[in-house]
Amino acid sequence: MTDVELRHLRTMAAIADEGTFGGAAGLLGYTQSSVSQQIAALEKAVGGAVFDRPGGPRRVRITPLGEIVLAHGRELLTRAGALSDAVDRFRAGNGRIDIGTFQGATNTILPAVVRRLLGEYPGCDIRLSEVQPENPQIGDRDLLFHYDRLEGDVEHAVLLDEPHLLVAQSGAFPDGPVPVELLDGVPMVAWPATLHQSWLERTLAAGGARPRIAFRTAGHESIVSMVRAGIGSAVLPALALRGSDAWSDDRLGIHRLQPSPVSTWYLYWPAGRTQSPLAARAIEVAREVAEELVGQM
């Protein structure tokens, strides 16, 4: 049996439903001769007649072979319709997107990205997962936010450069920017020795400052609370302090550092993989949101 075309099966189903070639032609928008040609091609493909044609205006009768072809043909048409619908939904962005992220991006960029995507594509499925900073892998994910360069077969966009700020008790340092070397030997509250914290301490040391770590704790708010209590100063990412009441707390002073440690945020995606419209739009929105955040730092 040669290949059977979906259009031939669709025409056969229309004839079976309408009862005549003319009725099927009207339903499908074909000429009656076109309907006849398609059924002839189908009968050649399956090796026998699928309709008995009594002639005149009388209804056609489906043959036993036609019953078999029609039953399987309707199943194929249903599956083809489901495929077409799935492709249309994919092109409209109503698919699934898997995004790897870290806490900073989760708290600042992704809320706006998720809100916009859900507004534009209400049927989309957005899945977020935290990535281990010590060994970030994009794997099967569509996108990955990370604050360091990622090796491997990936493409990327630079989202923003985030400076780090000095948080200290009010009056501990002169107003205005603070030279990094003034932090040498100063009591400091810091994160545990995470990948990012280790990078920060190396960067401060390169600038001539080796603060004395008085206390380590996880969480930016916890660190700020320790600074309020007089345990030490802290160097924190600028976006971690975005919206914090530390800015309005007269017990605290927030200073820029000279030179400031700067962390670059990247957005990665697999190289060579055809992006879905949803993933492509997510990249566009992430860039827009990052640009807005840069204006707030």
C-alpha cells in the first residue's frame, strides 16, 4: 500500500458524513471533480473501492474495505488535529519553560518575568528550580540565571553588573564613598563561606582589605540586623538592599565602595537548540527588567 494522505482521508470522512460526493464538496469547499479525484487516489493507495457509487443523487454506500479505512482514518485525523493544536499552542507561547535560578534573580527579576509571561500567555507552564552555585548545570532547562561565567555549549546575555555596598553603623565611616582599604581589619558580619562570599572576600583582599570576620550568618536581613546590633559592618549586593528599610534607618549608614566589588548576572540558554516563543519572550522580558533594575541601583 502506498502512502495515504490526510486530505484524502478527510475527504472520505466528509463523504461518509454527507452521503454524497456533492455534499462533501460543498462542506470542504472543493469542486465535485476534485472530490472524485481524491477518492480515486485513495482507492489506488489502499488497493480497492471504498465506496459503492449507485449514480445520480442517491447516497453512496461505504464498502467493507472502506469501513476499515474510515475507522482508522478518523483516528489519524483526530491525532493530526491534536498535533496541529499542540503546534499552534507552542507557537502562541502556551508551552512549558524550565528556568534555573539563584536567590537574587528569584527575588528581583523573576517575579516581573513570570507576571508578564502569564499575562501574555495564560496557558503557559513556568517551572523554576534553584541551581547549586558550586556546580551550575543547565541540563534540560530552557534558561539559567547565574552570577558567574558558565562553561559548556551555551549562549548567554549579560543582564546587569551589580555593585556591592557597605552597610555600617551610622557615623562609623565618613559620608560618601568609602575606599576599600579602610575595611582592612574592620569587624565584619558576613555570609558563610559560600561560592559568592568567597569571591567577595578575595575581591576585597585584592583591593587591600582583609576584614576581621566577627560573625557569619545566612540571609541579608539577618546580616543587617547584626550590623544594627553593633557586631560589625557588612558588604552586601546592592539589589539585596533594594526596598530594605536599612535605607531609612538612622542607626545605619550605607556607602558605596571605591573600587566597588561588582558581580555580573548572566542569563544562559542551550546553544543550537531552537527556542520556543515562550523562552524567547522570557529572554526579552528578563533583559527589560534587568535594565529597569540598573536604573534603580
